[in-house]
Amino acid sequence: MELFETKLILDLPDANIVYHPSFLSHERANQYYQTLGETIPWQQDQITVFGKTHPQPRLTALYADNDKTYSYSGITMKPHGFTPVLHQIKKEVEQLTQNTFTSCLLNFYRDGKDSNGWHSDDEKELGTNPLIASVSLGAERFFHLRNKADKRIKSKILLQHGSLLIMKGATQHYWQHQLPKTSKKIGGRINLTFRVIQ
Ligand SMILES: O=C(O)CCC(=O)C(=O)O
Ligand SMILES: [Fe+2]
């Protein structure tokens, strides 16, 4: 549940992005970080980008209330069924966004060397204008955005422990995002992205 009404609307052309810094209390964010870190069967897949195969620079897991697979960068992920904790977080995200989700893709960035390269969440299984709701737990990391038509148009936002970032509307058509590496000595970060996978 949202603690404060505080929300930040990113003022970017052709984007619809809202940031809720205090979506979860620190106490609950701590609990979720610990539980998910210990209980999720994290996997490290081999990805193929520009014809080269290498281990993905983070760990992932897919959860869903259906058995539809999700494919990107040459990986096909099979979902697990929602656990009680993930189901609880999903309900809270659904309440705030007034949306329902079928799936949650989890990312575990073990330290500052783990990352997520430039991409849009534009796989066809996500539909035309997907609403992506992204919960951050653990170490703060910068989330970069760049305009697809003019890559010099950029923005970044620090994703804090317990925050929720919502991307919707045409955002994925016009913008890419990434989570770059950092040389700072930081701990792990868990990210949960709720989506509809059709
Ligand atoms: O870790 C993040 O905040 C971003 C994750 C992301 O972009 C994705 O999984 O598609
Ligand atoms: Fe993404």
C-alpha cells in the first residue's frame, strides 16, 4: 500500500511514466527483499544479442497465473505459479495501478557489475501499449531512458528501495530503457516487473 501520495510524473515527450518513491515501507521492502532473495529459483540464462551468445548479466525468474512462455533475446522462459508473497505484491500493485497482470518477470542484480542493456518492452506477447509496473527492492540503481528517434534525448531516475515505476501508453514505442553497471560498491537489487503476457 502506498504510504504517501507522493508521485513523480516524468516530463518526457511521447512517454507516460510515473514514479512512486514510497510504494512500500522500508520495513516491508526489507522483508520482501530477503524472502524473494532466498526463495526464488533464480536462473542465469545464455542470451544471444547481435549473433553472440553469453551469460545474461543478472539472474531472472518468471511467474504467471497462466503457462504462456515469454521470449526475448533468444531466451524462452517458462513461468512458475505465483507464490503467496508474489501474489500479495501483485495485489498491491494492481490496487495502485487499477490494472490486472498475468505475469511477473523478476531480475536479481547481484552487485554493480550486473546490468540490463538498452531495450524496449515491446515483445508482441505484451500487446500494443503495455502497462509495465516495476517494483524495486534493495540497492538503489539508476534507470536510464533514451528516445528511439533521437538517442541524444535522455533522462535518468534513481529507483529507490520500495519504489514503483509505471510505464504505460506509447512509452515503449518511443523510448528505450537500461539499467547500467556501476563501479560503486553496492549490494544486490531485486526488480519485479508486472506485465500482461498474452
Ligand atoms: O531492473 C529494472 O529496473 C529494469 C528491468 C527491465 O527493464 C526489464 O526487465 O524489462
Ligand atoms: Fe524493460
